Amino acid sequence: MIEVFKTNVTDHEVANMLLDQIHLTFIGYQANFDLEDCDKILRVCFDSGIIQPSLIIGLLKYFKYEAEILQENELSPIEEILLVK
């Protein structure tokens, strides 16, 4: 399963810290940021089950950042291709 979030993270160091926290907190999750995207995308993948978006949103909120689920119809054509792969 893949979940895509729109965030307000703009700093690469902050993004790396948040990725570390996601990977430590949610064993098996693979996550990455695309800070070049206008929506500062966070992609989270979990091959072994369901992602609970509220927990990811809560984790970012704990560190004073915002995240919301990016609806499929909000994805650019390139993002849609990347999600398929």
C-alpha cells in the first residue's frame, strides 16, 4: 500500500529527521519526501499491511509540521506514474 501526503516541510534536514522518526516508529514503512514538488510530498509505502494515515499525520504534528492525505485526483501525471512503479 502507498499513501501520499501533502506537507509543509521545506528543509532537507527536517525531512531526513522526520524520515528517521517514521522508520523508527513504524517498522516496515518505507518513506521519502519530494521537497521539489509544490506540495512537498511525503510518500509512505508498506508492503505488509495497511498504512494508518492518522498516525503519520500525528507524528508530523508532534514535530510541529502539517500533513494531509493527497487525493488521487490531486496528483500530477508524473506522480501517478511513480505510484504505479
